[in-house]
Amino acid sequence: MSSDAAILSTDQREDGSHSRQEEEDMDHNDTEAASDERDLALQVVDQSVRHTNIPVLTCSFLAALTTGATSYSFGLYAGELKARLEFSQSQLDTISSAIFFAGIFSWVPGLVVDNFGTRTGTVSGGLMGAISLSCFWAVSTKFFPLEQHLLVPVLSSLGVLIFLSCALITGSVFKVIVTTCGAGSKGTAVGAAKGYVGLGAGVYSCIFESLKTKGQSDLDFLIMAALLFITNVTIPCLFLMPAHKVVQEEEFHDEATPLHFRTLYCSLAAMATIIIWNSLEELFNENKEPTPKLDDDNKHAGQNLPLAVFMLVIWVAPILSLLFLPKKSTLQVAEEEHEPEGESLLTENSNVEMNNENGDISLQRIQNSKDGNNQQDAEEADGGDVAHDLLRVPQEDPDNLNESETLGPDDVDEIGGDKNLWQMLRTPTAMLMLWTTTILVGGGIVMTNNMGQMVEALGFPKETTPASLAFFSVAQSGGRVITGALSESALNWPTKSFCINSGVPRPFFLVTASIAGFIAHMSLAVATTKAFFVIGCTLAGLAFGMVWPLMVLIIGEVFGTANVGANYMFFDGFTSAAGSVLLSKFLAQTVYEDNIDKKDNPENVICIGSACFSMTHSVVAVLSMACILTSVSMLFTTRKVYNSANLHTGH
């Protein structure tokens, strides 16, 4: 009896052991099946992802600095140009104004980029810029001698071509960034690119002054700029920028990590530090007698080749290193994209549906994944050439809006999808932003075009001019970088307690820029000391710099990315042209000339005293106050765009 019981007990234990083993095997099989299903799901989800955006971002950052360097460097060689060709101040102003006035037509390069692709835009822009700069140098140095009456129109025309070549590159750069960067990195990337644009003139000036030999003409700066157009724009973009057909047919996904942007920040900070150091050294040594050098007769006296090489390395090397830094894995990108709220990867919105009861996988709409989404193709056929982007901000679906946020007939112009230039300009938001950005940009151009005369009028040493320009340049570059990154982060800030539905909308930073511009020009209107003047210049640079990344980001988010090249370049060019002509030329020049003392010398053309620019700064300050109101109005007109969950994605 006991033997039978023992046998039964042994059998029961063996059966239990087999049962547990079977359960473990089943669990293991289920785990493997789930893993296989997950891998298959990721494969299906990611089968349309063909390209990383890192190479195109690398090209964009390399090209960005070259555009800023040529656009804001006219003052570096203007004196030599005036003396060499015996120009009057009026003739020189005509050439400089023609360059900025070309901004009215900068939407044309934007259309070229939208219709023929970013590689065409960057490569052709680099070539056209190099040729135009070389011709400008040849005419200026009389290598190609012309009649005196032809010099101003020829140089003005070449200046327009230089500006339009920069517009081709600028439109391509920010088209690439807006269409290939996702939520969380788009603003940071735009800010970094704008930071390079802002530092361009300072970096080129530092490199040229380090390479310049004794007696060498400042006009040779144009040849250096032409060479860098080829090496840093045309050649890299020719090999790394994808063709227009590839952009149309394939998907790009965002593989940029915080390490990529920290590397760029280090580069920008290092270049800014060198620029400020050189400027402060000139500022504090302004009263010292120059020390004669033993090699003063040597034509290479004054060269600083190590500094030039160092500036080139800290500019180019960090950007090229982006190609070799660790990138986001495909799995990480897919998980971030398809699990924004911690949900399962395989949701009803993905291309994969799983049957949990029998373990089978039902792959739906695979044909659309292979051949392209038919609905998306139809939309693109209606909207023109659009760069496909896996992480592009999608259209707002009125069916998914809360009842309190249901779209009305007046909201169609704001959230109705991608808009072309004419459709955009018919919206209240575009008009409000056009006023705000034109005033803030014009206030900055007043400073860059008249800095030397301001210093002269206030009786400061002439060394104050490059120092003030350096602080302005660094401040506006920092404003570009910080605003791009901060406005991206602010979209996800918890703001319920401040009566904001979700995050801080980007137009809020236009309010901040307007306040900074108001304070800056009010300070400059009453500045009588060198320190107070430099502080005012720094604040003016900050307000000026904050505008540029916000223009790119707001236009892409409110008016869509399909025509972002033409739409953004219209704002970029119009604000520069209108701000330069209305504020820098008409307003500043009128106030300056009205305060010239001609009692003792009727031929006097120099204004001395704080009144020379005080009224100009006061008018700009009042206009900046009006910008505060228009920026607040933009918060209202874009509220539904920035309450959209599509813009509030985890980093």
C-alpha cells in the first residue's frame, strides 16, 4: 500500500515537473513570439525609412556661417572700396543699400529650392556666390577696369547677385532642417544654424585679419570668401546633400542626439570667446602707444597663422564630427515616434495589428508602405513639391479637436495645411509677424550700419566701434542659439497653472524680443558713457538675433513645410530690405543730417553730440513697444496650432 502510494506520489511529482517545464517552455515561446512580432512590427514601420538626416545637417551647418559672413561683412572692406574707386559717401551707401534691397526678391530663390531641391539650391548658390564675389573683387581692384560711371551700377548688380546666392543657400539650409528634424530637435537645430549665421562676419574678420600681410588690401577679403563658398558649401553639398528625387520618394528620420548639439555649442562658444577676447584687447589697449617691431619691414609682419588655423579648426571640425558621433538607433527612433504617451508600439495607428488571442499578426496597408501612401500622394499632388519627412508636423485633424477647439470659418487660414506665399500673406498672423520682425530686424540693421558714426558722435575712441560690433555680433548669435533651443523646450513646459493649455507657444519669444529691443534702444537714446553704450549694443544684438530662428520655426509650423523655402525667404528678405531702407537709411540719415552743425563750416558732414542718433533710437523704441502688442496678438491667432499635441513631443 505504501509502495503504491510512493509510486503515485513520484508520478505526481513527475507530472508536476513536466507541467511546469511545459509552462516555462510556453512562456519562453510566447516571449520569443512577442519579440519576433515586435521586430517584425518595427521592420514594417521602419521599412520606409531610408535615410538619416545627419549628413544633410552637416552640410547645412557648414553652409550657414558662409552666408552670414558675406551678408554682414560689407563694412570690413567698405573703406578700402571708397578710397580705391574714389567714391562719395552717397555712392557707397547706394551700393550697400542695393545689397539689402535685393531682399525683396529673396522669395525667388526660395521658390527655386522648393521646386528643384536643396542640393540644387546649395550647389548653385555656392557657385554663383563664388563667381559674384570674384567679379566684385576684380572690378573693385581695377583688375577689370571700367569707366567711372559704370562702377556703381556694376558693383550694385554684383552685390545683388551675392545676396541672392546667399538666399539660395539660406533657403536650402532651413528647408532641410525644418523638414528632416523632429519635435525636440528642430528648434535646437535652427538655433544652432542661425548661431553660425550670426557669428559669420566675426569669424571671417578674425581669419582674414590673421592671414593679412602688411600692405595687403582689405578687398582681398572677397577672394577668401569666394574660396570658402566653394570649399564649405558647393563641394560638401554636392556629395552629401540628397537629390530632389530622393527627397521626394524616400523618408528621412531624425537621428540627431543631444551630443550632436552640445558639440556645436562648444564650437560656437569657442569662436565667440575668441572674437570677444580680440575685441576687448583692442578696447583696453586703445590708449597705449604702438610698440615698434623689429620685423616691421617684413611683409608678413602682423600675420597670426596659428590663430587663423585654430579658428578654421574649431569652425569646421566640430561640424564634420557630427558624421561620426553616435546616432539614435532605428529602434529608438521608432519607439520614440510610436510610443509618445507610453502606449504599445503596435497601435491602431501603426501599419501593424496583432491578434492577441491566437498570436497571429495581421499586417495591414503594407502595400501603401511599399508603394507610398495613396492619400499622401494625392495631397502632395495638390500641394506641389514636398520633402517627405517621417517626423514632420502632421496636419491638424478637426475631428480630433476638443469641442471647445472646433475650427470655425475664420480659422481655416491659420490651420488649413500647407500654404503658398500668396495664401500665407492673406492671413492675419503673417501680417502681425511681418510688422514685428521688420521693426526688430530694422533696429538691428540701424546698429550695424551706423555703429561707427554713433561712436564718433558720442566722442568715444574709434576702437570702441569694433568692440561694440563684436559684442553685438556675439549677443545676436547667442540670441539665435538660445531662442531656438529654449522655444523648443518651452513647448513642453507644464503651464496649466499659468492659464496656458500646453507649453509656451513660440510667439511668446517674439514678445520677449520686442521687450529687449525696447529696453536696448531706450538705453542707447540716453547713453553718454562707453560702458552704457556697449550694454545697449549688446541688448540690441540679443533682440535682433532672437527674431531669426523664430521666423523659420513659426512659418514652418503655422503655414506648413511644403513651401517653407519661399515663405521663409520672403520674410528673411523683406524684413532686411524694409528695415534697412525705412529705419537705417531714411530715419537714421534724416535725424543725423538734421543735427549737423554747419554754422562755422557749411561743408561740414559730420554730426557730433548725443542728438545725432537719440531721436532715431527713441523712434525705434516706440515701434518696438508696438511690436509687443502685435506679438501678443500672434499668441491669440496661433493658439490652436500651439495647443496641438503634435507639437508637444517628448525630447
